[in-house]
Amino acid sequence: FGSYESSDEQAVITAQRFVKEAGCDAVKLERGGTSAQRARAIVDSGVAVMGHVGLTPQTATSLGGHRAQGRTADRALQVARDAIALEEAGCFAVVFEAIPAAVGDVLMRLLNVPVIGIGAGAATDGQVLVFHDLLGIYDGHVPRFVKRYAEIKAQMVAGVAEYAADVRAGAFPGQEHSYTIDPDELALFEARLVQGGVVRTGRG
């Protein structure tokens, strides 16, 4: 948030930094309206842009919190306008998040670019879930649209606890986890420390 909203120039500079410094192939912008204008500027600068409509996490507070969008005719119409604006701005794809499946079905017929859904029904061209949600990395609240395919938090906590216990007990690392040096090379190294005057008071 705050990396592209202020001006087209700021948006282009930020997007180009993602490409040059982070090696990104594209950037993603949330919502339509002004974001569509920013998307056009970024696309015109040579950077690919994906749009994002419906629930937009970075600005969720202005939408009344993390809740489904497009559940009234007026709100669904706004989602449609945002999606169309982003496509017309040159976005190569659009994410639909947390909108009724039936609204997603209608919007799919309006767009020509690929659509990725997250809580937008099964009609979209592709699906995405937050990695931490689908694997159960934490046990807090998750959105209705999430299906957990694993519950790995307990395994992660147990693994870290076992690691810490092994370190405290001196059981890790063992010889099988350590690199070796030829004894003659070790003796030569220690001799050269003395010869080179690399002598200091340490741990003994």
C-alpha cells in the first residue's frame, strides 16, 4: 500500500524497480478507478500488470473490513466497472476476490482476459489460495472461501521444539552434519597460526 497510489510517475517507478531489482515478471494492482489509470501508465512503460477487484485486502478498511463484495446490484456493478476498467487499461489478467459465485459467472462473460478466482466461484479460469491458509500454518480465522488441505502448524511447532531441545542437549549438530578436514591439514593450519603470529587470548 502506498507504492503506486499518489501518481502515475510513482506507480511506474515502483513497478520498474520490481522488475529490475526483484526480478518480477509483472505487478498486481487492486481495484479499478484510479488504479486503472495507474495500470495504464505502468503497462505503457513496458511492465505487465494484473488487476484485482472485489475484496481488495490493502484497502479492506474502506470496504467495511474483510468481507464479501458485490452482494448487492450496485456493488456488483462497481466490481464489474472496476474489472472492465482494468482490462481496458491493458491488464493481462484480473483477480476476482470474495464475490458471489453468480456474480463471478456474469463477470466472466464480460472479460476477455484470464480471470483468477479466490472466493469467486468455480467458473474462473484459475484458482488461488493463500499458502498459509490452505496448509493450516496458523490456526486463526480464515475466510469462508478457504479449504484447508493440511494442518501443519502442530508439526512445525513440534519440529522447532525438537530442534531446540537437540541444540540445548548438544545432540545437534552431530558428526554426520559437520564437514571434515584432513588431520595433516589441520595440524598445518594450527602451526601456521603460530608461525604467522596469529595468537590471541580466547576461550583457551
